[in-house]
Amino acid sequence: MKRFFALALAILMVVVALPHSAAKAEGKSLQIYLTAIDQPTQDWLNKTAIPAFITANPDVASVDVITGGWGDVDASLAGWFAAGKGPDIMYLGSEYGAEYGKLLANLDTYINATTFPALKYYLPGAISTVTYDGHLRGLPLPLVEARSGLDVQISRRIFV
């Protein structure tokens, strides 16, 4: 489980570290919403991954992790999107792409073959789950365990 979240966070951090992100330009805090993480993973994020990321990206003041359970994710997402607010980075299932895709940032400029060479390793079907209106809105997580339908989608706040 920890390995899965380590890779998920690595992808999140790659996206956050992309050049010209609003977070770096403004020096603001970043918020990440993760669903159903356990205490050891939360401890690892707070003690290891986030401090390392902030050290490597001095323009980012802090990274705050918001956690929730699968039972309340729908209400949380609906509230954030209705209010036009929410975390900068969200961990969502691909089933949310159709419902919220138009509200997610177009990442084509930030995630492409030049800026993210590993993109070529994703299967077209996986990329289609994070594409809305012909534009990339997130990254599928690598399948490191018996999981499917998982992806990372980024809210507009990080780039707008």
C-alpha cells in the first residue's frame, strides 16, 4: 500500500513541479486531496515526501494534505466545484472525469511528450480516462497493485 501511494505522490509532485505553475509563480501553499489513506502513509507524507518536495521547490511555501473517505468524497467534490474552490490536486477515480472534466485544468501545455517523457508509457486507454474534450486533465496512476480506474486529476487552481 505504501508503495502505491509513494508512486501516486511521485506523480503528483511531478505535476506540481512543472515549470510555470501558478503555485511556484505565486509562492502559495498547495493543497492535495487524498482519499482513504492510512496513518503510516500520512506520516510518510508529512515527515518525508512533503519536506523533500518543499526543499527541492523553495517557491512553494507548504503542501497541505486534506484527507477524506470514499463515503464523503461525492459531497466534498460537489461542494468544492459548486463553490469554485477546492484543493490544487485531487486524487479521483476515472468515473469523475465525465462529471467534472470541464472544471479541471487543461494540462496539455504542462504534460506532453517533451515535458513528461514517461507519458509514452501510458496505454491509450488509460490516457482516455483522464482526457476531457480532447485535452489531458490528469494522469492515470501506474498500476503497481491490482487496481484499475484510478487517476489523478488536477483542479484549475494550480494553473489558473
